[in-house]
Amino acid sequence: MGNIYGLTGLAQSSGVRPELCGDFTATKVDDVSITLTWTEAATDPSEIQIERSLTDGDYQLLTEVHPAVETFTDTGLTPATEYFYRIRYRKHQKWSDYEKDSATTDA
């Protein structure tokens, strides 16, 4: 009996991991804000997650953005503090690896 539900095709399409954009950058703006920029991933993700940490570990979800968005400004930060960020992309049920960067707010 043939595969009437097309599960093979579903498995193939849901098994594609999104590619990284390779240019995720955190840039200080002033003493209380950092702007994050990136280029949309080539694999047309369905979701983007941005996480933040003070220690380059124990990251917490900061925000989720629409796939067409390529910038986010994190505001209300503590002056003279280094913040670590990471971003990842979801396509179907698969997540990309993380891209990381950090920046320090002005004193």
C-alpha cells in the first residue's frame, strides 16, 4: 500500500534546519541601550528568537520578532554593563544554531 498521507514529504520539509545569517551584531547606542542587527536567514524562517544574558550563560528569552525584522533595540539597560545576546531562527519545527555577540553600554 502506498503512502497516502505524504509523510515522507512532510519529514523532508520539516527536517530542514534554518541557516545562520552570519552577521549578527550587538552595538552600543548609549548608556542604556544596545541595538542588535542581522540579515534575514536565507532559509526564510518562520520565527526569530533573541535571548540576553549578563554572563554569556543562563540566557533568558528577550523577545520574538517577525522574520522580516532585521533590527531590535534593547533599552532600559544598566550603564557600563556588558550584555551578551544570541539569536536563533525556526523553520517548521527545527531551530538553527545560535549566533552570539555582546556589547557594553556607556558609563
